Amino acid sequence: MKIDEIIALVEGKLIEGKTTDEEVTKAFASDLMSDVLTIKDASSLLLITGLANMQTIRTCEMSEIRYILFVRGKKVTEEMKELAEENNMVLIETSYSMYKVAGILYANNINPLY
Amino acid sequence: MITEYHVNGGDFTNAGSVSSTVKKMMRQLGVDSTVVKRTVVALYEAEVNIVAHAYRGVVTVDLQPDKIYIKLADEGPGIADIPQAMQEGYSTASVAVREMGFGAGMGLPNIKANSDILNVNSVVGKGTTVEITNNF
């Protein structure tokens, strides 16, 4: 699924990065960055998280995760945006809950990572 | 090539900056991306551990053509029972650390899973030394 479609489905807002033709095929939802760091194959992966701080971006930098969807109305800071831009990431915000977002994306054929 | 970095306890804003620098260095050297990822994930967890638990620490990175050796030596409370700390789920992390998305007792097991050779030594009341070696 393209990023634009994900944004439309969750009534999200693109905060950083470009919506390209790249497809997101799977997702992982977690607020615990140590669990995110156990992900081996992060290609075409969307991280759904309610944790909005610098460590979220750092964790994705180390894990090679390019797409992050912040839920529950969590706000991305300028500092986070800068680091995300440096790493060519796409950041999206939505007011939807993690459960709601996961349900919508699952129903639209975004696969679970595990 | 040996480089040295300083990490301050409690400095969550900059936690991960050493790992980021090392990632760029390894990439420039053309190290296999799987090895780069394993190394920086291990290093990042170890760097966060210094920020989360210690007062300060020094990270020494020895990047060689066929391997990378990283030593993280901190001044801090130390670890009384290392086998216990190596178990998934055991944590002494503060609320502040948990708010950062860590502190669930996954750090050391994650470091172990992503290191070819891992050594952890600690003296209670003095500090902890973590040594990670990954072959290319």
C-alpha cells in the first residue's frame, strides 16, 4: 500500500518526508523500542507507535525502519523531524488509537510482521 | 582505526548519537548491511544503558578491515548479578527510562543476540564494561 493511501485511511497528516511510489506491505505496533530493535527485516515496514521522542527516531535509524505512524495524537518535535529528514524517513501523525489504526490497516491487507 | 566518544548519564536527547556515527563509518567502509545493523543495534542498546544507568561512559571503537571491536566503559552503580541482568524481562530501569521506550529488560539480551562475542564485566559501586566484537 502506498503512503498516501495509509494517510487517507487513518485520517493522518504527513509531517516529514515524501510520499513516494514505495509500498508498505507489513506493520509492527509497539511503544517499546527494545522490541522494535529485535526486528530483523524492516524493509517495506511501517512502525505504528505512541512513543514520540528522539529515541523513536534513533531506534528506527538503527533498525532501518523508514515509515513511522504516530498514534493517539502524539506530536513530532522539530528535533525529531530533523533527525528523520537526515535518515530519509516518512513521519505521519494521526489522532486515532493504536488499536483502531491496527484494525484498519489489517483489514486493508497490511500484513503483521509476525 | 580507533575512535573514542563520551556519553553522559541521563542525556536522553543525545542517546544514540555514537551509534549513528559508527553506523555511518561502517557504511562508508562498505561493511555488509546485515553486520552493520547487528552492530549498531547492539551498540545502541549499550549506549542507552549508559545513559539510563550510569553517570558517564567512554565508548572506544576499533574498526578494522575484518571486524569491529567496541568497548563501553562506564562509571556507575555496576551490576551485582550479571546472569540475572542477562535474562529477558529483568530490569532496574527508572520511570524516565521506561518513558523513553526502554527499561523492559531487553537490552542485554538484545546486545547478546547481535554480537559475535560479548563480554560484560562489572564492579558494584564502580561501573560496568561491555565489550562487543563483530566479524565482517
